[in-house]
Amino acid sequence: MSVRELLAALDVSAAGADLHALMARAQPLPRSLTGNGVRATLRLLAERIPLELHEVPTGSQVLDWTVPREWNVREAWVRGPDGERVVDLAEHPLHLLGYSVPMHATMGRAELDEHLHSLPERPALIPYRTSYYAESWGFCLPHARRLELAKGEYEVLVDATLEEGALTWGEAFLPGASEQEVLVSTHVCHPFMANDNLSGIAVVATLAERLATLDRSQRRYGWRFLFVPGTIGAIAWLARNEGAVSRIAHGLVAANLGDPGGFHYKRSRRGGAPIDRLVEVALRDLAEPLEVEDFVPFGYDERQYCSPGFDLPVGSLTRTPWGRYPEYHTSADDLSFVQPEALGGSLRAYLAVAAAIEGNRRYLNLSPKGEPQLGRRGLYRSLGGDEAGRERELALLWVLNQSDGDKDLLDVAERSGVALERLEEAAAALVEASLLRAVPGPDR
């Protein structure tokens, strides 16, 4: 079994249904930057993949950042002048400003309003807001409900703990035949929201689950999967693994993989790294439209992995990017917004990229002076007119012509337009015929 065979065997519809079901199990868990919701989410994933939990204590220095206190919340609500709760965390996970400090007080309508967050332009939706690094408290609610709040006294309760604890992330490593690694990272700190957070978690966990079915010898690379709280989680991992990051040959950050939009890729800081080119070729070969943009130092955790002190070859493969769909960071980003077919298609895209990474390598033509006679080796058609045979022969000839020990199959795929899978098959046949040999060594 190979990654290509995993890709060929994928049932997109069945995979999409499984991904959606996993997201439904994870949605109620109260994720934040730290806390028991993150741990519970990681334990759920550990039912499917060999996931290890890592923790860094509160107050630890991680590069230029300090791990904050751990936050957990039991209940939070606002009770109006008539004694009825007008906002209640139990009603919706986005109602509370993330990392709100514990408090219990009574105040007037005007004072309360200073701590309320809503979207006037989308009055039926609840926004997602946080205050991780500045002590504050607040509630988020539909703007239409906010306008209905009467004058009078309001009782406010945030029953939460903000105390010494830890920052937690999950890590699964699948060793390969070489020391080089592929890094796949997603964030695990957002509550409730399906596309921005849960879709990345589900696709990355399922990709790891599929690749784990292969024997170590069937994986050329080690595959490292990270489930980290956004920004500081990636920074903490980098701080704890500075000596090992040189082994990372390729990397992807996953998010927003369940919406109905097409695929989008943000290149690594390097711009022309092999992963940047492999993603384009892999999606081309799937006949999936792909919008590509250059690196910008904003977005998800690719900006941490691509910070100049590390400059790792890590890009971001998503569907609609963050902030470019109206449901983003609102209560409209729910399980009805994400589509099982889109989720299954995203898993297919990630498997295609994984297959391209695993199959790409350099070769040396062992008979470079003139074309070797392929017919007597059983590699050429005995009869003309067979289009499939012509395609196979074209792949053979391209691989022979370009295999000078420096160019890899990705170079050949880009120049020829031939699918990378066909080139891999051609290379394997030529190796078997003793016309080609693989060139050892790390990826460039």
C-alpha cells in the first residue's frame, strides 16, 4: 500500500460523512487558548490517532511570549431588570468573551453596554471575540437583542477560573524511512465554530489516521501532526523543538476546509519551496481549481513557522481563506454551514499533496546517450493508435530526458504538464528495466 493507493481508494462521500460526524462530537467541547476543553478535544482525537499531549506551565517563557494563566469557565450570564437571563453561556458557546475574568456584579444598562459585543451589520448573529492577553470581561450577543435591552439594573456573573495551569497541545508522529519530516498543523483553540477550527481538526486527524495505516517503510518521510492553540501554541512548539526543525522538508497549515468555496493556497515565506510547487501540481492533477497567493505575515500559524528565524517551508492550504466568508467568526459558522462533500474533497486534496510529496524524487538516466530502445524492454507499444499507451510512453520519454540527477519529478511535471502520478509510474518502470536509478539525498 502507498499514499497513492490510499488516495485511489478514498470514498469522498463516506469520508465526508465521517468527518462531519467527528466535528459534531467535538463541537460541544469548550475550547479556548488553554483549559479542559482543549484537553477533551485532544483526548477525542487520541481515540483515532497516536496522539501525545504536551503541556507548558503558566509563566513559561516561549521565545518572546509568556504562557498565560489557564482559563476554565463553569457558567456565565446576564440577568435583566425583570429577573430573566438575557444572555447565557449555556444557550450558546460564543456568548462569553473568551478569557473573561471572573466577576459577579450589578450595574446599570449604560455600564453593561461597555462590555457587550455585537454586529450591527449582521444583527441576528453572535460574534466571536476574545481577550487572551489583556484582562477583561464581556458578552457577545445578536445586535437585535442588544437593542432590546431595557434600562435598569443588570446582574452579571462570570463563574470562571484564571489560575496557574498549562498550555496544552497534541502531537502525533508517524516515522518514515528517512529522517526528513512533513509538518501538518492546525489550531484547536476556537469554541463551537465548524469551518474555522473544527474542519481543520477533523481533516488533519483523518489524514493522520489514513497515513498511520501504512507501514513505516511505505512512508518516505516522517509525518508530524500538530494540534495547537493558535499563535502561542505554535510558538511554544517551536521554542521546545528548535533543534529538530531542520528536519522539516515540507509543511502545511490547515483550516477552513468545509465551506463550499474552491481551494486556496498561501505560499511559504520562501515562495518557491517544493511544497509551494507540489500543492499546485497535486491540485492541477486532481483538476481542482486553485487560487494561489504569495506569503503575507498575517493569518494562521504559517506566520510562526515562516518567521525569519525559522523560515520553514510551510504554506497554508484552505478553501475560502479566513475573513473572506460572511459566516467567519460568528454563530453562522455552524455544522449546517460546512458540507460533507467539501470535507471529503478537502481530505482528498490533502491526500493528493501527501502522495505528491512521497512520490517526488530525483533520478539519474543510466543510458543518457540517445534514447534507449524501450520496445525490446516491453515499455513501448507494439501497435500504434492507443491513446493510453501514448500517454504512458510520453511519461517514459519525459522522465528519461530530464533525469540528469538534479531535476526531480516535480520539475518534470511542471515542464511537461504530465500528471505526477504518471511520471512516478514511468520512473518505477524505468528503474525496474535498469534504465534509471534514484538519487539519494535530502530534498532541495
